[in-house]
Amino acid sequence: MKHLEEKTLSTKQIFKGRFLRVEQDQVQAPDGRTYTREYILHPGAAMMIPLLPNGNVVMIHQYRHAVKQVFLEFPAGKRDPNEETLLTAQRELLEETGYQAKDWKFLTTIHPVIGYSNEHIDLYLARELNFAQQKLDHGEFIEVVEVKPEDLMRLVQEGKVSDVKTQIGAFWLDKILRGEWN
């Protein structure tokens, strides 16, 4: 697939925030022409599917300012510098929900917005949960809820869960619970 790749000629940083950067590249495309590409650099993240012993999942309601809406989501969070994503997952599960898990299984890596960001999210199944205490970050406001997997799938089907990482997690959960994927 090398014949589809672009060659970066120059890179310019447009914006640097606390954890996001915006860059603009001049690239040479396979047709030999020069084009401008703008994209967001993201440190990466982890998302957890916390499965309770009763078969339900732990989820959160959280306001997302960029779209001015409260979403039903699986807990997730961005990686700290040089942090392994399993440690991110463990830290974020405790911070956002108050739960800890004894059993962790890596499921997959997703790239949710490949058209304009290098963001990647590692998905984990978290089992053998026990409740400790929620440790929200300053400025974080989250409501923890328990959801039946069949209710989650219905909400996805009805368009009431539009967060892509949560939709993908719901489909993974459904396949795992059906015994189709392990």
C-alpha cells in the first residue's frame, strides 16, 4: 500500500493546549501534487467495559462540552505522559466510577477520528469488580449507573447512545456475552 502514502514535506504547529496539539503539514501526494493537511495530536486513551457479577455493566453519565450534551458512556480517560494504557484504564475506572477490577482483558485498539486526529483508544474488559471510592478529578462531574446489556443494545439501536467508543464497546460486549468472541 506504499503507493497510497503521502510524503511529509514540512510540519508547523498551529496550537498547543494542555494535552492536544494541532499541526499543519505540507505533503506530497501520490499524484506528485502538494497539499495541506491539518490534524490533532492526542496522547491516547483507554476505555473500560466494567462487567459486574450480576451481568450488568457500570456506565457513566457525563456532560461533554464540545457537543453541549450529557452522554451515557463507558468510563474512559486519556493517558498521562509515558503511561501504559492498562494503568490508564485502572486509574480511570477507579477515578470515574469508584470500582476496581481484579481481571483485565485487552480487547482492541480503535482510532475514532482518523480523518483529523491520531487519537487511539485501547478497549479493556474489566471483571471481578469491587467498589472502593470514586475519586473524580477537579472539575469532573459524573453520575455512575448500572445498565443491563440488553438495555444498552436497545439504546444503541434507538440512537440514544451516539458516542462511538461506547457503541463499539457495546458490540464487543454483546459478542462476548453471546460466546461468539472471547
